[in-house]
Amino acid sequence: MRVVPIKVPLGRRFDSVLSDNERFSPQLIIEHLEGRGIKVGLVLDLTNTWRYYDPNEWLDRGIDHRKIQCRGRNEMPEPEAVNSFVWTLMTYLRAEPDKHVIVHCTHGYNRTGYMLVNYMVRHGLSVTEALQLFAKHRPPGIYKADYMDTLFKYNHELPPVNHSTPATPDWKPAEADADDDEPAAFASGNGPPKAAEGEPPEMRHDDLLGEEVLLEEADNVQGLLPEEVGRLFFPGSQPVSLARSNIGLLDERRYWVTWKADGTRYMLLLCHWGVYIIDRSFQIRRVQMRFPGRSAKGKPRGVHHMTLLDGELVVDTDVTTGKLTRRFLAYDLMTLNTHSVTKRAFKERFAMLEKEVMEPRRAERIEMERARASASAASGLRYEYGSELFSVRRKDFWPLFRARTLLEKFIPALCHETDGLIFQGYEDHYKPGTCEELLKWKFAHLNSVDFMFRSTAAGPELYLLETRKNRPRGLALLQGAVVTFPGDEDPRHLEGRIVECTWDAEAGAWVFLRERTDKNTPNAYHVYEKVMQSIDDNITEDDLLAAADKAVTLPPYERDMQQAAARGQVTAGV
């Protein structure tokens, strides 16, 4: 791995108080390693102080030095520090294939081992394997039980049944159970998942999820996205509102239908070193998850790399216990292991999403649960899918003739919020940005627009992104707009924020519904115009079902109706 784990060196200023045998300086380390043919190019310093040496003692020898401060005294490194370490080490080793990296904390065992074990886990090893490898090269390895326990919990793994912690080294006095560095104030972050403690009592689908990553890492991830889905703005496909002007598309194209969950839109980018969650603001964070690939004969099961999922996060409420559970509903697939699939028909992408992504996760989870119940539980990866931040499943779609069942039976039984239906072209390619053929219908009282809110002496103002012809780009004031805030809502904290508002036709005013914390830009002006057209058209539930019942009698739906008849299903109006 071209990594040299060591204890902290002592700089030149300590020479006067140390004997020749006691000295352990950057200069001596460099000379020793060079004598063994090892060329060092980078030092990753995990100490939480600058007192041990001057970084120039490395820099003057042409060796880069980077400080990733990690708190000591039995406090675990923050996930953000782990992410910074892993990314820095990974990118450096790739860029400099002939150079080694020195990693040190104070003693070079616990924090150093914690970071390197996480690095190795993200590159294919289990926690147990990584611990053993680190201990082999830096005996006795990590010797603090809390560091080991956190490594297993953070990576959602169960320790093997014969797991034990090495004895404290003889040179470490029993009473000195803390690292020498003083802890500093750190941002709280999300911290390692705490599976045993359950989910927090309050949970919303727009909660900030995941772990912060370096800006350099976020920029790199954006650059990994395929060109055809865009790299400057959120690359997701955006539906348009159903109106009298486009409802005829149901007659012309073969549509499948699903419910429109009132959740938070995300994409998941699956890489072999981790999973990234991408929100509408194009902010990128990391989540600790596992997505195994489909196993092939004679080959070990790997993990997905450069697979991009589109979907939405919802919070399910158990109607019996009231327990809240986060769930990611994946409804489309854009890339599969570096290969773009956006030019394939939706029916193909939908099938690939299940076969290539969902089935392997489900199969591995079942295998591991069976293994834990048998003698084989002592070996192999013991991953706990139930400890992940949210569960993942493929969102269901049905032929158009099932729209009535969806509205009348399925949606009322859902355990998360929903606000309408989505109509997806079954043969359509994936189209980033506004997609005129991808349709959404909302319950009348939930038709909404996302505005930028500003407060002035003259009163509240609502802004949209200007997209009208011959108008300068930027924010466009919605002239004469009136916005009301129900209850005791104080709008002052919403200054400059994105607010979702519904239209009250009787009052002639917009009604504040919620703040859109997942967005940093309002809807475009043309989106607002389409929503207003949909509101004015007032396509009721009866209108919608009548249009669907008529459409499924036409040629585009012949195959769906034949298959339904073969299964003994009622056709139109089911």
C-alpha cells in the first residue's frame, strides 16, 4: 500500500535534550527510508498539536506535509477527518505511483490504525482483515477496545465471534490511557452511526444527511458524472405539470404510472470507495453504505463503481408503533459501473435497476443473515445492512390502467406523504433537465411553486429564475404576488431562502407551505407558468382517470392490456 505508519518524530529543537539513541527526527527517518530504497513524498500528520516539529523539516527535503487534526484522549476521529484522510491518501497514491506516504499520530497505533483501517475497508477489505493487516505491519496494532468497537460500528460490521483486543504494550503505562494531544473543538457532524440507540424521535425527509467531504473531493465527484446528464447543475430529469395542453400525451405514448412521494430528491453515486448522496443544490456528502455487484461464476462479488441512481428519500411512519424509518426509493438508473444507460428505454433501465443493484443487495443480506445463524458466522464479512442511515428499495411503477387502483387504494395505505402521480414514458430515454414528456399530476390543494423569499419595507416579495425570452438572466420578481403565512409562522427567518407555496384561488394569494432546505434556487419562470396553467385547468381526479381509461384503449397500450388479460386482471378502470 506504500504507507509507512510511525510514531510522531521530534524536530531539531529537541536535539539538545535527547541523546543520539533517543533522537527520532524527520531527517533521520528520511535517511533511514532512503537507505532502504523507499522514497517518501507525503506526510499525513494526525496529531492535534504543532509542538512536535516544524513542518518545514519535511518541506525543505521536498516532502509535502498535511495536517489532518484528530482529537485524542479517547475521542474518535470525526467522520469528516476520516473522509479527508482517505481522499488525500487515495488521490496521492494514484498520482504518485513511485512514492510512499508516512502516517503518524502521537504513538502511531490507535488513531493511525483507525484511519488506515478505514482506508483499507473502503478499498475492499473487511474491518477484521484490515485490523489484522495493520497489526502485522505495526504490531500489536490498535490496542484500544473503543477504537476497535467504533471501527466495527462505523462500518456497519459485526466483529467475529473470536474477536479480541491486543494487550496494552509494555511501554505504555496502564494509567496513561489517553493520547498526549489535547482535544480541540470540532464540529459535531453526523458521527458514526449508533445502531443500538435507534433512530432519533424527530425525523424529516429533508434532514441534512451524510458526512461532509473535502471541496476537492466534491468537485471531483461532480466531474465523474457523465457529460450527458450535466455537471454544473443538479442533473436530474424534471417532470412538467399535467395540463389540458399536454394531457393528450397519454394517448400518444405508452406511459407507466407511480405515486409522487412528497420526499426529498437525491441521487446516489456508488463508487468502490464509498457512496455519495447528491441533493438538488448539487451539494455532495458521503454516506456509509454497501452496494455489492452481481456475482459472476468463478469470480468474487465486488461492489458497484460509478453507478448513478435517481430517487427520493421519504420517512415512513409505522402505523402501529409510530416508529420512523428513512427509505430511499430508487426510481431510475443513469449509469451502471461506468457505462451510461441514459439512451436506453425506461423499461430497460427499470429492469437493470432491479437486477443489477437491488437483487445483489438483497441476496447478500440474506446470505449474511443465514451465515450468522450457522457455524460460518465466525468467518467472512459480517455486514449489518440494518445499521445504514436509510434503507433502499426500487420504487414500483405500473401500467397506466392501474392508475385508479393507485389513487383509490394504494396511496391511502402509504406510510409516507404523497402529493400526486408521476407518468413515465415506458420507452423513453433519460432526459436531464426539464422533460416535457415526463408528467406530474398533483392533488389540487398541493399544486405548488418554489420561490426565493425576500422581505422589504413594502412587504414580502417572491422571486423566480428568469427564463423568458429577451430578459436578462437572474432572479425575476413576481409582480403583485401576495403571500400569507398560516398560524404563528414568522417569515423573518426565511429571508433569502427557498419557500414552497400553494395557490389559494379564493384569496388570490400564495400560502407558505414549507421551506425547501434541499434547494438553493427557486423554480424557473417557465415552470411557474406551467404550474399556473395546471392550476387554471383544474384537472380533477375524475378528469384524470377518465383520460387514463380512454388512453389505455388506444394502440400504445395494446401490449399492456394483452398482458393484463393473460394474467386475469380487469383492464380499464382497475
